Amino acid sequence: MSKIKLYIILLHLILIQNVYGYLDPGTWSYFLQILAAIVVGGIVGIKTFWHNIKNFFFKLLKRKQDKL
């Protein structure tokens, strides 16, 4: 790559202007669907493994009480 091309690229990067983008309403509904899927998936995951989670903390607390 020649020095002139490098200088042009560097000059272009230094003089970058603002870019204006457009987010239509469909974009926001997509983000809302992703957020809803994360929340519902988390609730279903906790409900599915609630017995395992409860036993884990029960055993953890029981060990601490045994040490005292």
C-alpha cells in the first residue's frame, strides 16, 4: 500500500461525519420480543429446575450450620 493511500484513509477516518440512521417501529417490536423471550425463558428455566436449585441452597446452608 502506498503512503498516499494510507494518508487518504487516515484523513478519512479523522474527518468522519455523523451518520443518521432510522429505526422503524418493527425494530422496537423485535427488541421487545427478544426481551419477552428472555424473561419467559428465565422463568421457565427456574420453574423447571426449582427442585435442584432449592436442594443446592439447602445443602449449602446445612453445611454452614454443621460447621458452626
